[in-house]
Amino acid sequence: MKLLFTDLDDTLLNNQSQVSPETKAFLNEFLAAGNRLVLCSGRPLMSVLEVREKAGLTQPGIFLSCSNGTRIYDCDSHRTIKKTCLPFSYISYLQKQAAALSLHIQTYRDDGEDEAVISPADDEEVQFYRRRIHMPLVVSENLVDALTQEPCKMLAISLHNYNKLEAFRKNISEWAEGKIRTIYSSNQYLELFDWNAGKGNSLLFLCNYLGIPVSDTYAAGDAENDISMLEAAGCGIAMKNATDKVKAHADVVTDLDNDQNGLADMMRKLLYQQ
């Protein structure tokens, strides 16, 4: 049995944010052979479930690693099997630090049917974010006031000034050590989540949970938040369209990009070689 961990945006999904028919055909074959598929993303659970449903991936054997591995969901049993959250005190601190730089920062309410993006304002950044992530919006000047449970992650967004994200990251770096990870999922999105979480640790958890050797795992991605997963897997796959930093941490790089079914093409080559 093999286990494939794949990032969504710019990896499994094409440039129209869809799973192409060719890639879907490969996934059908992969699952029919008794293997397991893990959809991994910085997206919250509601959004990853939407991707799965639109792609028609309803077969048994699918897991979701959401919010950068902080929430792991078993689609067969319809339940969360692991969840790692940020304390309310962290949310307040990080919002204050972001506000000092006039930087957008948001979090999430992800308790069951009440899932939503929590933002201090209905601003340009959250409007841009919700073009792809189709979740309800709750506006709350103080993020903690809109939360009923501790959230899995926060997300800082700067659409026009990457240096502002870097300044924020630097300002909180000493405080963040041992508490939270600050990792980019794109040049506009800085992910903030528990220090002991991440996509790589979700891979190790699921291998232990399912009793599958790490050597029987593949992981594919394109961005910084995928690196821990590529390093943890038996075979780390960087997309042709990945950053050079990601490619440096991979075992192989796809010959084709995400808009050319690059992952399916490479997986067939790797499986055929065995």
C-alpha cells in the first residue's frame, strides 16, 4: 500500500483550481489499487472538502490534512482524528503585532457547521482570499471575540508589499521560537500555526495511524509550507512550477507543471519503475 500526500493549489489543481480529467483518472487508478490519498493544504477543512467534492473524489481511502497539517480528517468516518490549535493569547498578540504594521491578519472559526473566516474588516485582502476560498466571512475588530474555540491557524496577507510580511515575521521571530511556525504558502500569504504541527508532521502521524512505513509515501508540493512534507516522505516531489527553494528539498522534480498534469505524469513514472 502506498500513501500519496499532495498539496492542492499549484500542485494537484490546475490553473483553473480544478483537478483535470487526466489527473482524476490517475487518482482513480491509484485508489482502486488499494492505496491511500491525502489532500494537504493550508486551506481550512471546509475549503478542502469543497475541492474533494468538486473533483468527485468520493472513494474510500481519502484523508485531508488541513490548515497546514493542524487538522487531519478521515473522510471515511467523517471525523477529525487530530487537531492542534493556537491559544487565544497568541491570537491577540499576533493581531496586535500585525496592526502595528497595518498588516491584514485573519483567523478561522472551524467548529462544525459554523465555519468562517474571521477578519478585522471586510478589506481588499480578505475579499481577494475569498475569491478562491469560499467560506462565510465574520467581521470582528477583535478576532478573539468572534471565536468559540481556539483556532488551528492564522494567516497574514499582503497583496502589494512582501516586505511588510517579512517585517512582521522578523518582529515576532524571537517570541515565535518554540511557539508557532511562520511559513509562506505564497509571496502574499504568511501562514502561522503551532510549532509542532505542519504538513511533515501530519505525514508522520498518518503513517503511524495507518501502520504504513514512511518509505512507502510520496509527497508533492510547490511552496515553502510543503517543504517539511517533502522532507518527511519516502519520495519528495517538487512541481516544475515550484520555487527553487522547494526544488532543493525534493528527491525529484516533475517534468510538467501543474497545468500539464505534472503530478500524475511523475507518479506514473515512479510507480512504474517499481
